[in-house]
Amino acid sequence: MKTGSIILLALAALAAVGGVSAYVWVSLGDVEISWLGLLAMGFGVVFSLGLGIGLMALVYFSNKRGYDDEAGH
């Protein structure tokens, strides 16, 4: 029962975020982004993905090689 409640809460949060995002998207209207803005956004997305993937890889390899075993002792 606890797992079902968590799933229901997560789906409700997802629906709320989707609704707010759709409202903001529609209310923006005819906003244009220059090519420099698109370029900056693209670099930001690539940088964020690279940083996230790199940090998760470090966590994975650190755990796999046993570097985390002595932490907290």
C-alpha cells in the first residue's frame, strides 16, 4: 500500500509539473530566441548532461572498486 501511495504521489506531481509547463508554453506566445540563444542553450544542455553522466560514472566506479567501503569508519 505504501508503494502505491508513492507512485500515485509521483504521478500527481508529474501531472502538476506538466500542466504548469503547458500553461507557461502557451502563455509565452510569439517569443523568439536568437541563434546565439539557441547555441547557448545547446551548450548548456550538453554541458549539464556531460557533467551528470561523468559524476554518475565516478560514483559507479568508486563503489565498484571499493573506495567507498572505508567511508564513515
